[in-house]
Amino acid sequence: SKKKGLSFEEKRARMMEIFFETKDVFQLKDIEKIAPKEKGITSMSVKEILQSLVDDGMVDTDRIGTSNYFWAFPSKALHARKRKLEELQAQFAESTQKKETLQKSIEKSKIGREDTAERAALIEELAALRQKKEQLKAEIDKYRECDPDVVEEMRQTNKVAKEAANRWTDNIFSIKSWAKRKFGFEESRIDKSFGIPEDFDYID
């Protein structure tokens, strides 16, 4: 059967073995030679695996001249793992505390909300009151035109409209007078030409 390839974590573990067993400092090209031969890690994945270990602080790196060097010692890896474990334990404890707090809040919020006959009756009464409120609001809107404030607002609006209409009436009479003087048109002819009614006059 076909041999199963190494997982990402298995490759990481085997690469750490290279550093721990030799306690040496390497360049990338050195690891690319050693890893496939001794640990079965494909040369194409060496750089990615190494970088992941550097990112996690398990392998140290430094640039000297034009070359990058990599190394890792068991003592540091142990401390790194211990620190990571402590961080995870702290996060777990915090999450557990949050879960307990939320659970207590949920239980507390349920108090008084049990499905009892009294609660069902109160919910029904509340729905009826809300419906009544909407009906009353509709009635208020219907009779709003009798509201003194609304009446006064309508009166002011009518006043403004009346003044505007009379100003235009003034303008029309002025134009009719000008046309009669300028062209000698009869008033009836002007009214007929421009659709001005015979009873056209100011609004009282």
C-alpha cells in the first residue's frame, strides 16, 4: 500500500528533533539537506515548517552577514511549552468563569417568566391594552382637526395663501391695464385670450 505522508505537526516535531539531537546551529540549506535524509521531511516543505517554528518562538533565528542561522535548545522549548500551557489554562479558566456568569444570568432572567396561567393572562391583557392604545391613537388623529393648535395653524396657512393669491390678482390687473394702454385691447378680449373669468377679483 502507498505510504502515508507526514502531517504538518509530525514534520514540526521531527524538525525539532534535528535541533535537540545535535544542539547545533544551522543555515536553511543545511536543514534542507538533513531533514529529507534523516527525518523524512520533503525538502519543499522544510522552509514552511521552519518558519512556523520560528513564528511560534520554538526556533531562534539571527542574520549574520548575508546568512540566516537557526537554532533551538531543549531548555528553551520546555519553557516555551510551559508558558503556552499556562496561557491556555488561563484562557480556559476565563472562559469557564464567563460561562458560569452567563449561566447564572440566564437562570436569573427566567425568574418570573415561568409559563403560568397568571403570566399567560397578563400577556393577553398587555396585547389587548396595546391594541386599545392603537385604537385611541387613531381616534385622536381623527379628531385632531378640532385641536386648537391645529386650527390656528390652518388659519395661519389660509392667511398666507390668501395674501399670495391677492398679490397675483394685483399682478394680473396691472398687466391688463398695461396691455390696454399699450395695445388698446379691450378688457373682454384680454380676459378671453388668457382665460380670465368675468368675476375675477380679490379674495375677501
